[in-house]
Amino acid sequence: MNIDELTIIGTAHVSKESVDEVKDAIYEQHPDIVAIELDNGRYTKIRNQMKGIEEDDTIPITRIIKEDKVGIFLASIILGYFQNKIGAKLEVAPGSEMIGAIEACEDLEIPIALIDRDINITLQRTLNKMSLWDKIKFLFTSLFSLFDSDEEEIDVEELKNPDNLDELIDFFKETAPAAHEVLVAERDAYLAGSIYRLPHEKVIAVVGAGHKPGILKYLNNPETIPPRSELVNIDKKGIPWLKIFLALIPILFVVIFFLAWFSGINIQGDIISFIVICMIMGFLGSILSGSKLTSAIVGGVVAPLTVIHPLLAAGWFSGLTEAKLRKVRKRDINNLNNIKSFKDLWHNNIFRILLVVVGTNLAVSIATLVILPSQIIFPLLMQLF
């Protein structure tokens, strides 16, 4: 690729002006190839949308819970919600500038290059880098924004102003530095690498305006572009101390029960109390989260087993049961744009199922970390020592 023949168009993903700018540039310059900020999955979805192909409306919420991808799914919902919310106010569908680029390329028979990283890899790397506190802040900020009644006029074109972008990116860097690194800095490097490797002379790249400065920085210094393998690896680095600690808790319970039994202490009553406390907390956590009675019963029944098994979570079982009882469809995601109160959110099936998963796990965690130690484990230790 010849950088002197490269044109990077920084767009706002919900801007009518960006659509016109992209199409005009392609028709006027007639490049060898057009690089667009999409991965294969999103490109396929847009192509089906353009052809009028209706995709299966059912969301595999059961598979999402089984594969422990609730965090990725929730993050994608929230990011999609913000984009759809702005797009609805401006009467422009998110990704319209990409559709414009595809239409112009088809008209002129120009090849298209997909230069973005798979969205699932991006979201997983984001969650891996965020601390628990970062995730909590992100979740609560997002939920509060659902009820934001501010109808202030949005000027998306102003967001493309470099001064405004710097201010926005700096704010993002301060509030969520780990997420900023993956969503902005890493993708700048990935997009730049994809463009740099294109075997064409004259290239037009269509990317979000926030990525343009970073991409140019990398392309002007190509030796600084990281290897692609470093940008797609989703394995966590370092020692997962929290997971180790949580895994040791059930082991500790088993060891203490065994030592008590070996020492001749009657632990039958303690084991019964252990089971009852776990079942009650699993049931309450599920039912108070708005689950159906069947889901709450399932959450309660499996809670004692999940407490002593570090790879299981009671919320998975109550959530899977709830998912079978509530059909989740893509319109539930689209309906998030119309939420104005907690009542509206409460009637959204996606929110209800995820709430059941989180609520059940939270209640069982309280039992594991607070109630069981104070009522059973510590008294047994006193008798032992």
C-alpha cells in the first residue's frame, strides 16, 4: 500500500453527512479497493439486511449462559443500545455509511476489504482487562443512562471535530482506561495493520472518526504496529487471584467438615444447615430477581452443589430455566431504545433473564462468604481448635 495514495475518511456511524461523504469520495476517486471498519460477522449481517434477508429473530440465550458469555452479551447489548439511541434521534440507522460504501463499490465493481477485528474478540479482551470495579461502574452508568430523559439536540458532525474527539477520548481514558486501551488504542493498531498489509496502491479507508488519528500515527511509523497475534489473543495474563480464592472456599468447606467428622464432632446438623441455607438463598436470590417459581426452585435445589463446586454457578441453572420459560428475540434488544422507566426495563425479557442469573449468584455468594462462615464454619473451627 502506498500511503500517499491512501484516503482515510473518519465518519460518525450515525451521520447522514458521513454517508454522502463516503459515497462521493468513492465515486470521485475510484480507488483500487475500499477498506471498511467491519468484521466478517457484521459485514454478513449488513449484506443480508441490504438484500432483505430476514435472519432468525431468536437469540440463543441458553447457549450464551452455558458458554459463560453473559458478560460479552451484556456488553454488546449496551454498546448497541447507545448507538441505536443516537441513531433513532437522528433518524439514521447505525452503520449507514458502511452500507453507502458497499453500494458504491458494487456500482463501480470495486473490491472491499474488511479490516476490523472480530467484535467478540474485542469485547472479550475488554472484559479481561477491566477490573471488577470497572465493570460495576460500567454497568451502573449504562443502566442509569436508560432513564436519561435529556432530549438535548445531538450534533453528530461536531463529534468528528478533532478537538472534540480528543476531549471525548481523554474522558474515556480517565473513566475506563482498560476499556479504552482495547476499544480504541488496540483497534487503532489492528485497523492500521490491516490497511498497511493491503496489496493495492490507491486505497480509501472508511473508519470511525475516533480511530483516524491513531491509524495515521501507526501508518506513519509502521514498525510500531504490533503483530496481529498479540491483538487477537484472548487468554488472560497473570495469576487469577480472585478465581483461585473463590476456588479455595469450597475446598475449605470440605476440609473443615472432614476434620470435624474425623475429630468425632457430630456434623449432621451442620450439614443439614449448610444445605438449607444454600437452598434458601438460591431460591430467594432468584425469586427476588423476578424469576418464575420454577426457575427459583431450580436455583435453590442446585445451590448447595454449586457452593462446593468451583466450576458451577447456581445462577446458570436458574437463568437457563428462565430462558426456556421466556422466549428472547432481537426485538427485545431494539425495545431497549424505548425504555423510559424501570417498569419498561422490568418487562424486557433479556434484562429479566440476566437479572435472574446475577441475582441468584449474588445471593449464593452472600451465603458462601457471609452466612455459612459465621453460622457453620467458624463455630466448627472453634470446636476443632
